[in-house]
Amino acid sequence: MKISIYTLLFSFSIGVIQAQHSFSVAEDVLWSSPKGFDLTMDIYTPQTGKENYPVIVMYHGGGWLINNNSIMDQSAQYLAEHGEYVVCNVNYRLLGDLRNTTTLNEIIEDAFGALLWIKEHVEQYQGNPKKITVTGDSAGGHLAIAVATMGKNLNSTRFTKEPFGFLPTWMPEGKSAESLAQEDALEVQAAIISYGAFDLLGAAQGGFEKPENFFWTMGGATPRGILGKAINATEHENMYKAISPLYNIPSSPMPPMLFTVGSEDQTTPPESIERYLVAYKDAGHTNYEYWVHEGRPHAFLDSGSNEFLGIEFSKDAIPALNKMINYLNEVFYHE
């Protein structure tokens, strides 16, 4: 782990933007090593003189098969630099890791474990563990909404029998999955879901596990069942529902949430977000906002540029990040 302090000038195509304040970053903080596979996060802390700051826990996208947290470096930096938030940019296992044996429920367990680790340790980085937002885009959006809505679905038997549940990759000493569920230990105070995935059953039935899904090739992995080679969405429908936020919307009160999507998104189109929001509202939840980023495709929060999608961080991510900061300021600084 190394810590650096930055005071930056970013030069974008839209002009020069003076950094509002400096920030420090602790890079490659090791938080867990499931099955010997090291998982790290980068933690950004604003340098504005406050004793502590609300925390943003960020999960990157990539179809659960590609990328690491570096794809969100610029977004994490912008949020820490232009907002007064500690940002934890998290790595989790991908499906192709550990010789293509990682399963989707284990990835959710990584997301849960990272949040528990952050709650236990973030005060060392001036973060307030009682003021936490989870956010993510695409596959990371799936993980963030899973945290926010499925965080009580914990048990020690995991996916060996029903009811299916999750055993977080990292847990406080002396705690069990069952005790953490009873304590609502994964509770968060806000969530921002950017072009997330909500229905893994539908994705599997639609061909996600087939060679036609180019993310398998990009990730260097052989297509297979995302819950294991012998498991499929036809014979094991309930297992796929258990990893799908669409089928796990609780009736209990939810924190404020912001949902965002690009109007031109062909991967997780606005219609898929709106389908989830109908179910979310039908479950009695109205404390949310829905924002469409006009003219933008998928992955508009990614660092750098993507010629295939025609996106560039400086022109596509900044409006969305400003929207996120303004939303969180209302939640945490105008209570």
C-alpha cells in the first residue's frame, strides 16, 4: 500500500478545470484474499480540513468478466476532488479468476465483504462508517444494488440449499453470516446505480453464458454457467433469482437512491432500468430519482476514452459525476 497526495489541474477538451481541493490516495489496500486471491481497493480522502467525510463505496463494471478498479480511477478521483467524500474504489473477483471457477454468488460475497471491511476500517482514512453510499456501473451497478437490497440475505450454507444466501468474503471477528443479517450490518445510507443489471436469470436465459457473449473472450475465459459448470438457468431457476435484485426487492424501508442510464445505452437500455423501477415502486419504494444522460451510450463513467462506444471521460462522465455529487450533497449535507 502506498499513500500519495495530489493537487491537480485536469486539462479536458472542454477546457481547463481547476481542482477544487487536493486529496490523498492510499493505493492497493489489501482487504481480503479469498482462496488465496488478493483483493485490494484504492481509498481517496479529500483534504479540506474536515474531521471526517461520508463514504462512497464504488464497484467497477465489465460484465463480471473484464476490467479492474482502474477503469474507475478518474471517476473516483473526481468525486474525491470535487466532492467532500472518501471514495473506496474496490476490486472483486471476476468470473474467469481462479482458473475460471469463480461464481456470481462469490462475486456478490466479495461486494458484501468489501463493505463490511470498509465499515470496520474506514475511520483510519477519515471516513464516517455511519454515512455510506454504494455505487457502481453496469456489473458494478448490479453489485451496488445487491448490497442495498439483498444485504440481509446472508447465511452460512450459502448456495448449497434453500434459502440461498451469501457468506461475505470478509467478516468482523466473532461474527457469523446469521448474526450480521440480524444486525443489518450491510445497511447503507444511500445508493447510486448507473446503468446496472438487475435480472441475472433473464440474462442467462438470453445467452449470457454462451460463446456469443463476447465478454467471455475478452476475459480469456471459456463460457459456462455463472453459478458453476453444472448449473443452468432452466433447471436451477431459483438460484439465478437469488443473485438477481429484480426478484429480491424488500418491503422494508430503503435508503435514497439515484438511478442513471444513457439514453442510447444498448447494453442496459433505459427500458431495463425502468422495468426494475416499476417493480421497486410496486414494492412501496418512492424515495428515488431517475436520471437519463441524454445522448450517451453504455459505460459513460469509464476512465479514458472508448472509440468503439464513442465516449470520452471529460465530456461524458463529468455531467454524470456532478449529478451524483449534487444528489449526495442533498442526502448528507442538507439533512
